[in-house]
Amino acid sequence: MLKIKNLKVEVDDKVIIDGLDLEIPKNEIHVLMGPNGAGKSSICRTILKDPRYRITRGEITFNKEDIKDYTTNEVAKMGIFLLMQNPVDIPGVTNAEMLRTALVERGVKESIFEFNKRLTESCANLGIDKDFIHRNINEYMSGGERKKNELLQINVLKPSFIILDELDSGLDVDGLKSLSNGLLAYKEKMKASFLIITHHTNILEYLHPDKVYILNGGKIVATGNEKLAYSVEKIGYKGAFSISE
Amino acid sequence: MNDKDLNRIVVSGGIIDWDKYMNAAHLIIKGDTVINAINLHNDLNLKIKIEKGKSLVINMFDYAVSLDVALVIEADENSNFVINSSFISDVKYTLNIDTIAYGDNTFGEVNIRGINERNSVIRIVMNGTVAGKTKNCVLNEYAHVLNKSNNSNVIIPNLIVNTNEVEANHGVTVGQIDEEKLFYLLSKGISRPVAAKIIEEGFLLSIMPDDIHEKIKNILVGR
């Protein structure tokens, strides 16, 4: 599904990722952990082709297609979804308006009635108030509501590869559990893959990873299974780095 | 224009949709009133007096080549007013809003959102006066312009407060489209020009009441 090979990325001529290799097959959950400034969020932005993140070496392929010349919206249309740490608010623009536009851009042809029906059903399935769809994007929403909103978008746009950037940020225990269950149900249904970016293991109680990577200085310094994540929680990142050395 | 040149009109209240030329008038607001002035395409010169205890909301939207709008609002005691003005300017847009609170317990707010579409000249002057010896008055002035050209925009938010017991605020920005908001929509699979258009229109609609959004969106369809 997603393959990253010998990746080097620069922002404003500063190297932030150097020599990164990753391979995430279909229907798997992979986790990228690392201390602040390790380059975790930079990887999200690079995959989503944020123009500030310049790929100077290596390649990223999605379903065997090199995304080098693709733009952010094209990568999203291929099926990659980024659930951001702090989704921004857009005053004056409703969720329904944004989702309908995103579907039209994907070539989906459905009447406004079909669209509304589908959106209402998605809200009901996710236990989200249907008024949500007519609220402005993330405006006056709590951290938990913003993440729920993203879950709704996932269920409507149906991506096959989902990046969760610090999902637990701004979420309480119940919120994290509820959201994780929603994502797990989506994975079961769509056989989607996940790349989870996190500092902590909280989320791994619900979304059990197939593989865990530890990132430092823009490259992977340790790889393992779920146990690696829990060891890091115990011994800290410095301890994990010394083991990998 | 002198006061004697203005047509005196008494407004007893309600929701009024202006869809025709309305200029050079002196409005006396005697009941709670909402005025929606959508895309009138004409210069506006209005003097408005809000009588004791009454409220006035004006929602103005214009997508225009060149306009000159001047409002003078006088608020008597216990009265409220909110002026919302959104516009897209193609060549020249001049907006002068003078507000005078001369009674106690007034609330006034001016919200302006403008887009400088292509090398337009925008000039916004807000003169908010709170008269001496008044008490418990609130006056806010906000103006934000999205600049899509290299031209300069002038926004002057004046607050002239002649009393101590008052809450007065002003906020002004001139900037370009927020790259984070743009990236957010791009990451949902929306192309750059469409995403920019959505954000810009949301910016204009954000100060307008929901019930007139459709009307404004219909005007912007061909943009």
C-alpha cells in the first residue's frame, strides 16, 4: 500500500528527515513514536505533499504509484487521509458544504437528497448528532468534537490509508476510546491501513499495531512489535535509543 | 450632503429586505428592526437614529465594481445596533461608518469583512463616538480584509470616548488567505482554486445571519 524508500526531506534548506524507510501493507496498523522534534509530523506533511516539505531524495509510492509529482488534493483523492492533531476551524463553511465539494471533486455524482441521506446515516452510525453536518467546520467545537468530525469525514470520503497525527491530543479517556472504536470499525469494514503518530501508548490499548517504529533525528532507530511501544513507555526514548545502538 | 436633503423615513420595526435603490435617507428607528441590504449596487448615504430602547441590525453585502457607502448612526439610551458589512471589491470600495452613542446603556458593534479582488482600492473609516456623561455603553469595531492584490488597503478604526464608564474595543487585520485552512481543505481532496473560493466565501458569510446565506451564495455562483 504505502512504501517510503530512503527518504530525505528538507524544509527551508534544513534536513528534517534523512534515510527513512517504511512499508505499510493493506489492512495493517503501524505506529511511529518519537520524542518532540523527531520528525513525526513532518512525515505526515510530506506524505500529504505539503509544498513546504521538499523531497530531495528517495521516493514515496502509494499502491505502487510514485506520488512525487502529485499535489495535496491529488494524494487525498488517491485515498490518503490525514487526521490532524489540531484540525483548523473554517468560519462560514459548513461540514456538509465541504464534504459535498470533496465528493464532487472525486467525481461522485449524487443528488443533494442522496447526499443528505447518506450523511444523516453516517451520523447515526457513529452516534453523532445530525446537526453536526450543518455546523461550520470545527468552529466552536471542543477537541473531542473536532476529532469526531474527522471520523465523520473518513466515513463519507472512504480513504484506504489513514494517518492519525497525535489522535489523543485534546481527547479525554472516553473520547479516545469511542473514537478508536469508530476507527477500528472502519478498518474492519474497509480493510484500511493506519499510520499512527504518537508520543504515548494510550491509543495502542484500542488500536493494536502490527509494527512499531521509533524515530529520532529524522530516521528510524528501532523497529519492533507492540511490546516495543510499551518498553519505550517504561524506559523512555533515551533508553530505547541506547538499546538500538 | 446636508440633513435637509435627506428623505425622512420612519421605520416601525420588522425585517426589511431592501432590493431597490435606497439613498439619501434619514431613518428613524421606532421599533426593533433588521435591514438586509444585499447587492444593491448603489452608493449609500444614510443617517439613522435609533430611538430609546430599540434595536437595529443591518446586514449589508455587496459584490461590486465601485461603491461609496456612508452611514451615520445615532443611538439613544438603552438602544442596540449591529452593523455587518461584507463585500468583494473589484475597483474601489469606500465605507464610512460613524456611530454616536449619546444615551446610557447602549450596545453597538460594527463588523466588516472585505475581499480586495484585483488591485482594488479599499478605504474603511469607522468613527465610533461615545458621548460625555453616558454610562454603561459598549462599542466594538472590527474590520478584516483579505488582500488578493498588491494594492494597499486603508482601515481606520477610531474610538472617541468622552466618558469613563465604557467598554470599547477595536480590531483590524489585512492579510492573505490562511495557508493552514487551505492545506486542510486540500487534504480533503479539494483543488486549490475551489478551496480558496470556499474559504473566501466563508470569510464573508461568517458575519451574516444564516437565513440570508443562500441569497448571498447565489450571487457568488458565477464568481
